[in-house]
Amino acid sequence: MQTDGVPLTADLMDQIQEAYAIFNVIGSVAGNFTILSGCEINGTLVNPGIVVINGDVLFFEGGTVNQNVFIHQEDILKTFKNQQAKVLIEKRTVKFGNASTVYNWSEFVKIDTLKKIKEDLALKADKSELDLVKSRLDIVELKTAPIINGGVIWAFGRPVNEIPIGWKEATDYAGKTIVGLDPNDPMFSTLGANVGSKTHTLTKEELPNINGDFLTITGNGYNGSGNGFITVQSGFAAYILGSNNGQFQHKTLRLNFGNNQPHNNIQPSRIANFIEPNFQ
């Protein structure tokens, strides 16, 4: 301020307008639909503040919360030297309400101060730490790829209702063990096939081939004179069949034992639920 007044000219006003345009760069730095200051929410009311819309830094009048805001422009007229009224000032403010062009209030975000941003950045990991985490994550992704891609079956030693989220019961594997595929063995050459049984009854052909001598016996006080005809029943009770004079001339030794029941084919096992991935 000087004692001789101010030579307020169009050139000076142009300089002031240029300074305002430079000031608006703050809006570009902050980003579109940002709140630079104010606009605190108190119930259904929003306090006045400063916002950025399309690069312009504008005063926001606040008021009762509404879905939309718009830019209100008020043209201020002044009388020029030729006595004509012309627009000298375009006063623009942001208000709640509707107009031909509106902006969604929910998209406006209040930015932190540079000091706060600097403090937060100091707590973040630097690039070398992030690179280390990424390299380790790449290894984890390789190791867990079978789970992500599906096809993995795990034993789960808890009830079905405790299966974790993202997993489900592998019902196709209930009551079964898992055997590796072998393309050279017809029994194990088909992926996903069901083979084997939990019980089996031996056939004659599956009995072991036993060779050797079988001793026979005679009645009390007699000497045997041939092959005895003996039937051995279950419980190891022996019955001797022969002629009344005690001479045994039979030529066949018959052994009869067992009860033709299927035997248990299950190895020592522990029961669990099989689970498989259930996520993308």
C-alpha cells in the first residue's frame, strides 16, 4: 500500500488473473473431485470448504447433504466508462442440488496434508523390500499352483462342518485310498478310475501250491498197510474211515477245511475326510 494510491489498470488486473490461473495448478496437483480443506460432515450437514472440479479450485458453500453438487455461476455487472453495464466478475461456487451438469458428491475425497503423506510414506516398505516380498510371493505362487488350479486332494482330520471356507468335501474319494497312476500297469493306468475292493474271497487258483508228504494214522493196535482216507474238518477234529478189519487200503487223502468267507483286504488305516479346493 502506498500513500499516492494505486494505478488500477487493465494490465494490473490481467496480472492478477494470471496469478489466479497459476494458483489453480494446485487443483491439478490434488486431482479431480478432491477436498482441499473444510467440508467436515456433521450429521446431515456439510461444512463449507474448498474443492477441486476439473482443475478449478472453487469455494464449496456446504449445507444439507445431497447426492449431487453443481457449479453455480453469478455474473456481477459493473458500469463502464461509456456508462454501459458489462460483466466484470464471474463468481463461481459449488452448491448442493441439481443443474444441467452435476457431480456425484460421494466421489469427492479429502486429501491428506503433505506432512501427513510424508509421515505415512516413512512407514511404508521401500522398493528393495517390495522386490524381496515379490520374489518370495512368486515362489509361493509356484508352490501353490496345484491348489489354485484345482485337482489337489488333502486329508482333513476334522468333521465336514469344520471344513475351511474355500474348500469342500471330495466325495468321490470317500472310503478310498489314493494310488499313483502307472501307465505300464493296466490296473493303475486310468486316471480317476476306481480299482480294488475292501474284501476278497480266494479262488482255488489263488491258493498256494503246496507239495510234500502227508502222514496217515491207523486204528489203535494196527499197522497201516496203505494210504488212509482222512477227512479233516474245521476245528482240527480228525475222522478215520476204513474197513472193519483195520486195514486201510484207500488211495485218496482228502483235506476239507475253511468256511469260504471273504477276507479283509484293508491295511491299517485311519479315517479322515478328503477335501479339495472350492475357489477360483
